[in-house]
Amino acid sequence: MDRRKISVGVIIAAGGRGTRMGVSTPKQFFLLKGKSIIQRSVEVFEHHSLVHEIVIVAPMKYMDRVRRIVRRNGLHKVSRIVSGGKERQDSVWKGLNSFRERPTIVLVHDAVRPLVIKAVVSEVIRLSALHKAAVAGVRVKDTIKVEQTRGYCSKTLDRAKLWAVQTPQGFHFDLLLRAHQSARKVGIRGTDDASLVERINIPVRIVDGGYRNIKITTQEDLAAAKSWLK
């Protein structure tokens, strides 16, 4: 793929409802040093020179709130805000079909990963263009064991080969669209978009996303994010 002809579209997956935090307001709207988490996440891509268009997928109940955030903060690359599906995979599918202009590369990013840095985004774009698919992630620090029967470990995995996968995840647009179409046809639910691509036998490159590129799902995560922004 000729990098000079690449256009990059971003899907911000903002359909979470905050159930693991035990709160009624979705966590993407929590304030983090004066800005909502979703605003911080979108701004990373808004200010990236290679990104042409952003689609936000949000809960129907909060679409007006997202529109206000976009309008008040001058997030001009956001072309559409669409309602999410039943599950995250459904939401990404809706996002794929909502771009005004079909990009050559599409990135999928969790709205609750506001600390991703520009260099990681750039590397995911670069390797997606070269290898069709690339994801951010970090090497697992802990020893991982497999539970055979409840409460008993039967096997220890090789930590040197294990990664905790993050977002952004980047793909040739047509590839990710095909992977989703294939999964929908047979009712497959993947744990992330990369798993759908792997299912159709496409290897996925891994980019070091850094340990601070956390997904904010608990109060402890929120406290950690605040400390990193000091």
C-alpha cells in the first residue's frame, strides 16, 4: 500500500455503560483533570495529522451529550455520532458503515483509553499499512496459569510469548469489513477486532502501547490515570 495515498478513519467505541464501576453514568463521561475521558481520547486522533475522519459510536441515551462535547471542544474531524449496538462488535460494525468517505486504514479505539500517545497511534498506522493489521499491547508482567478445574491450576503459560492487547487496533478497511461480515454470517463473537481478523487467517502485528495506555474500568484505574496526568 502506497503510504502517500493512505487515508485514516477512526472508530471511537464509546458504548460502555460503566457497570463495572458501579455507577449510573458511563465512565467515558467522567472528568479527568477537567476534561471528560471521551474528549481526551478523541483529541489524540483529532490532532493527529494522518487522521482524516472520526466516527463515534455511543449509547443512544447519551448521543446528545457526545454531540455537545464534540461541538464545544472543536472536534472537527468527527463526522458522525451513531448509536451503539447490543455488543461492542455490533457497535464497531455500525461504525464501519458510517464513514462519509471509506478510508484505506481504519483504527478502532476504546473511548476509555485516554492516555494513548501520538507515537503509538503513528506506529499502529504504519504497521497496519505495511502488514494489513496491527494492534497496541504490552507484554504480560505476571505469571499466567490455566485453571483446569475450579480453583486448581494445571498449566503455566510461557510469559515471554504473552501480550495484553490494547487499542488502537488498525486494519486495512476492506480487511476488517470482510472479517466482520464473515463473523456475522456464522454468528461468531470475537473478544476484539483483531480476533475476527485472525479468524480469517491474517496475522496481526503487535506494537508496544506502553503500560500507561490503560482502559479505565474501575475507580483504581481512574485514580491511576489522574496520577499520570500530574
